[in-house]
Amino acid sequence: EVQLVESGGALVQPGESLRLSCAASGFTFSGYWMYWVRQAPGKGLEWVSAISPGGAKRYADFVKGRFSISRDNARATLYLQLNGLEPEDTAMYYCARDQAGTLRGQGTQVTVAS
């Protein structure tokens, strides 16, 4: 059974940083592209970032160099470093095995407020 468990979300002030983690199990993590998606209150799922099995990275335009995706295949863990957080980044963040977020974890809440 595929399991994705996110952690690391918190309430932070604008400009601060967070590191999200996602522990994966139930499939060969090292063989898959992995994704971060998010859902802001009242909005649909939005793709944030992706990383290939070999470490090639992709980001949505709104990231603007603030976020960094990485992975540890030996630990089957996906990461998302969030820097320069803005109130507009407030959302539930999910790791997913597909870009649409169809197969995703339960999410971790990031709230950015002063």
C-alpha cells in the first residue's frame, strides 16, 4: 500500500522559513518522479514543484526562487525547503506521486501570518 506522510508545517511570520518532509513507503520511491502540491483555503490543488529520480528539479513560476525541493532515495523521503514565506503561501501542502496530486498524503498545514 502506498503511503505518503507529510510533516513540518507550522504557523510562521512573513519572511520566515520552513522545511517540509514526506516519508514514503509501499513503492519503489527511487524510481518515481515526486511532487509537492498545495491547496489554499477555498481553492483547488496547485502544483508547486517536482523532482526526478535522479534529482532534476522543476518549480511553478510563483515559487520565484524561494523554495527548494530535494530527496533522499536511501531514506525514501522528499523535502521542500520554503524560504521567504508570504501570506499567499498559506495552504495545506501535500507530497504526491503524480503532478495532479491524485495520489497524495494527508498534508501538512503551512500558515503565514503576522
